[in-house]
Amino acid sequence: MPIKPRTSMPTQEAEARKRNFNEVALGYREEDAIAEAARCLQCKDAPCQKGCPVGVQIKDFIKAAKTGDWAAAYDKIKETNSLPAVCGRVCPQEEQCEKLCLLGKKGQPEAIGRLERYASDMAMKRGVNVQKPGDGAPGKGRKVAIVGSGPAGLTAAGDLAKLGYSVTIFEALHASGGVLIYGIPEFRLPKAIVAEEVDLLKKLGVEVRTDVIIGRTVTVDEVFAMGYEAVFLGTGAGLPKFMGIPGENLNGIYSANEYLTRTNLMKAYRFPDYDTPIKMGKKVAVIGAGNVAMDSVRSALRHGADEAFVVYRRTEKEMTARAEEFEHAIEEGVKFHFLTNPVKFLGDETGWVKGMEVQKMELGEPDASGRARPVPIPNSNYVMECDTVVVALGTSPNPLLSSTTPGLKTKEWGGLIVEEETGKTTRDAVYAGGDAVTGSATVILAMGAGKKAAKAIHEDLQERAKKA
Amino acid sequence: MFKIVKKRILTPVTKLFEVDAALVAKKAQPGQFVVVRVTEKGERIPLTVAATDPGRGTVTIVVQEVGKTSSMLGRLEEGQDLLDFAGPLGKPAPLLDSGHVVVVGGGFGVAPILPIAKALKSRGVKVTGIVGARTKDLLILRDELAESCGEVLVATDDGSLGTKGLVTDVLKKELIDQGVKIDQVIAIGPMVMMRAVAEATRPYNLKTLVSLDPIMVDGTGMCGACRCTVEGKTRFACVDGPIFDAHKVDFDEAVRRGKMYAAEQRVAFDRYKAEVAK
């Protein structure tokens, strides 16, 4: 019997959506979700689950979905995943669960992410009943501190709170969510969804303290002195990389972090209703080709750019952006200039960027990352006009914590050194996970690391209690 | 929320606020700043700490009303709250342990100079102050500064008090030209003033520090909005500064970057003024 194609998800038309910040994907209707759930083979060994960094019980949740019991499906997902409405939207499922789906061997894999999203959205619409852990919970009366409210921190907080620990999240910014709120744009992940997930954690008893910069406002040593028995560092990779080429500090040149933070956290797209401005460029160049570059270039269109384009020194094949983001960008009219590398930014008489000199590249031997190394072609330089530039070449961990916490060791490039399976750092009772350890990666990998660390913290604290 | 426990009107457009922020009060060192947000739709703006009282758990900031956010802040009263007040941020000012330091404050820049002068005095350093403003009514915190300084010299553009002229005129004529031995100058104020001080001391190779006040968003090293060029290298004022060697700062760039959103700031301010007038 031929395999039915997967049920497509309604999206906003490209022509309309490229001028608004509303979510691109509209989500399944109930009939779509039921039809898609029906495709699942319910494989005995559930290979899909091995691809999930947080171990969602995919087989069982889809089993419930097949019968239309979305409440049960949601509860099943929630057993292991603190942020399903987020994961259903931004996980690279095609490289994880769906990659291992048996249906995918002969046709299209089960749309696991879309079902996760549907189950979560329905649950939130219905109202989620949060069960606080009872007095007998193993973590009762013990305090754990989480630094950073991004995906790693929120996951660790959720898992520990479920075990009864008194969890406090310390967040440097004024809002919780980390990269989910300052980085990923509204059109991929509505901020109301993030706020709802955080609210559910608060109902579970998690306390969030914003405006506290660990390392500055309070040190890790002081956190311990406040009675916290363990600290998890989920501080992300906040430090933007620049190219270090002439003219980079001209007006109108942004790091992707700044461009996206102004847009998402500060809502510059609603200026002057919101106070934070952004340069609404007419010709916007984005340098780099990862997910953050896609988010930036698609934001530029929504800010009203006539032309928004990506400049990347390698080719389409080496791009690190998800296939779906790349396709959406193309549909919206983003142009891609591959094998092209800026060497100099050019300014006008007032100091605003007006263009950049680029050099054509060709691919050579593979480099340390395993990708073909781009090599400049001599005498191939030319000028590309632009009035706004976004540099999206990745980020590295902010050195603030490592420099203010004695005993905390990092790798040369700034990543915290941890034990892979537990997230234990070089400092006693301090754990870490997510981009602070790996450098910029994905939401779900950070969540997986938060989960592992929460488990290790729980085991270590229970062990300590036994000894005492 | 961070409660305003005291407000003082220093000039019609310059307000001092003592804010309840116990954690920041315990930590803030001279030269550091905080990031403040006034309303839910508001910007995050950096403000240099003017004083701390760890015992009371308060931090003092001074704001000059130049645009929408600073005006909204300036209109707040005692008992009202600031939405966000995060810090301390940036590196503390590097302070000498002996010798003679001249601190120069222009306009509301006198406020961030205060804790620096106070700390220097407590270390046994001789401190001379120079303050300047357009006219005498705009001079602020002169008495407070005098507590830490052997002498406070005054310059006003219109000659209504002290020397008629700029702070640099006073620095040159009354100190440098008189052969007074100076080990360091620390100047905080408008960019044009800091640049002028840098140029005044450069020929004498007189070590001069300035505190840059660029546009910031997060203030923790995340966005790079505050980048500046110092000694030919890009630095983030929020984590590498805000205090830098004045002779190594690219002031042209700093001035230009400071005006990046001049048009948008005007739009926001005009709208705000129209709203307030209603």
C-alpha cells in the first residue's frame, strides 16, 4: 500500500506574511491533526524517540492523538518536555525524531513536530492544570538556583520543580525566555507562547527574578551563601562575533544579536508605539547563513526592506540553516549570494554604511569543521550596495560568569568545561548546559543539556542528604 | 519594581533619584552604571551611578531630560516605581592610590564624577574638581563635589559664575599653565566636552580618562550597539568600559554613533510632548 503523504500545515501566503510579524505557520486544524496522527505506524521499538534530545514518548503521545484524546497526548509529551509549544515550532525535527521515522524510509516521515505543536496549543487554549508536587516530594525544602531563563534553564527549572525543589531562576534581562524571547522572531515563535510556558513553570512554583545579573549583581558564591545547594548555569552564548574588517563600526551595521533583540525583545517593529527604534533599511545585507541569519533577513523584509539578501562565503550545501527556514526565506523573496565574502564596508559622508566591497570565493579542501574551506579568488572584488548590514556569524559565551566565578574553567574559546553526561562544571555543585557549554546550537540541544543537569543535580543532592 | 525613595530637582531638566535597589547598592563601584526601563513599551537606557547607600539599600542616579525616555523618567515622583533597574554594569573606574587627580564634570556629568572623587579622597588622593555648564543655574551638585575636593573650580559659558569659558580653559589656565602637578584627569560629560579635555591634555601627555555614554540595549555585552574604537580596536563600552583612555578613543566615531537614531528620537519625543500636552 503506498504511503500517504504527510498532512501539510496551513501557512500565511508568502506575499502577505513577508510584510507582517505574525506567525508564518498557522498550525493544524483538528482534521489535519487527526489525519496526520493516523499515519503513524506505532512501531514496536519507536525509533523516533531515540532522536529526541529530551526523550519525548512520541509513540504514546501519538497513540493518544489517534483517538483524538489531545489532553492525554499533551500530558504524555509534558512528562519529559517542559516546553512543547516551543519545541513543536522551532525544533529541527527533520534531523532528529522525524529523521528516524520508518515512514520516512519509503515516503515522508510522520509530522511529529506539527502534532506536538497542535497538542500543546490545544492544551493552552483549554487551560493547563498544573499539579504542584506534594509534601512528600524528594526535593522539598531544598533550594536550587538557575542562571538564565533560556531553554536550558527553563528545562532544568521545570524538571527540578516537579521533584519538589524550590527553584529560583535569575535572569539578567527584564523578561524571561532568553534566546526564545530576544532572538527567535515573533513570526516563528510568538512571544505569547513563551510567556505561557514560563507562566506554567511559575504555577509549578518556580520563582523568576529578572534584572539580576549573576556575576555582577550577585556572584555565584553569594548565591550559595543565600542557601542554594546547587547552581545551574544556562547563560547561553551571548557574545556576538564581528568580522574585524574596515568600516565595521559605521552607522547601520548591526550584530544579529542587536538587530534581533531590538526587533523581538524591544519590539522595534512597532516603533513609535514602542520606544526602541531600529534602522528600517531599504537594502539590507545579512552576512552568514545559519538560522539566525535567516531570522535576520526575514525580519528585514518585515521591517519594510525593498531588498534583503544573504551574503555567504560558502554554498547552499554548507549552510547551517534549517531547510524549512531557507525555503521560507526564498518564498518571501530573499536573495542569496553564495561564495561571496565582505572584505570592507563603505560609508557615505555622514558615516552611514552605503555598501560593501566583497570578494568572490571558491571551495577548497575541508577545514576543521569538515566543511569545504572557502578560498578567495584573486581580483574578483566588487561593490554591493546596501544601507543596513546585519552580521550573523555566530556568538560565543559571555565571559562575565567565568571571570567572576573562582574555579570555573572554560575552553579557550569561552565554552564552559563540563562533564558530558551530568553537566558538572569544574566547580563543586555548579552545573552548566546549553550554548554556554557548546557555543551557539539549537533550542532542543540546550533543553537536553538542562534535563541531564537537572537529573544530576537531583541525584547529587539526594546523595548528599543521605550522607548528612 | 524599584521604588523611588527620594527625588531632587537639580535644574528644570535635571533630576536626581534615590532608588530602592539593595542588591545593586551593595555592589556598585564608582564608574559603573545601571540599565533602567521606565514603562512596558520603553527603551532600556544606561545611567551612571551617582552614589550608593548600601545601608539603606539605595542607589542614586541623575537624569537629564533630553528625549522621551529621560523625560518620562524625570516626571516620576517619590513613591513611584521604575520598572527595571539592573546592574551594576561595566568595569569600575581604575583609581590611583596617591597623587593629584583632577575630576572634570560637564553638565549632568558631575553626577557620575561624585563617587569617583569620593573614592579617590578616601584613598588619600588629592582631588581638584572642575565643573562647567552654560550658565550658573545649570551647575549641579557643586556642594556635594566640594566635600571630596580640595577645591572646585567653575566655568560657565556666560560668565555668570567662575571663569567665563569652558572647563578646558580652566584646566589649562588655572592648573596646567600654573605648573600644578597633575597625575590624572577624569572627565565625564557631553561628548564634545570630553573630546575637548582629551585634546587639552594630549600635548602634555597627561593621563586622561573619560566615561563613554553610547547607545546600549542590553548593557551586558550581548548586542554590540555600544561598540567604540579605542587604540584602533573595537571595544564594547558596556563590558570593556565605560571608562577608557581619552587619548585613545575615536571620538569622531563615538559622536557619529551617538546620533544614529536622532531622527527616530525626535519622532518619539515629539509624539510624547504632544501626548503630555493633552
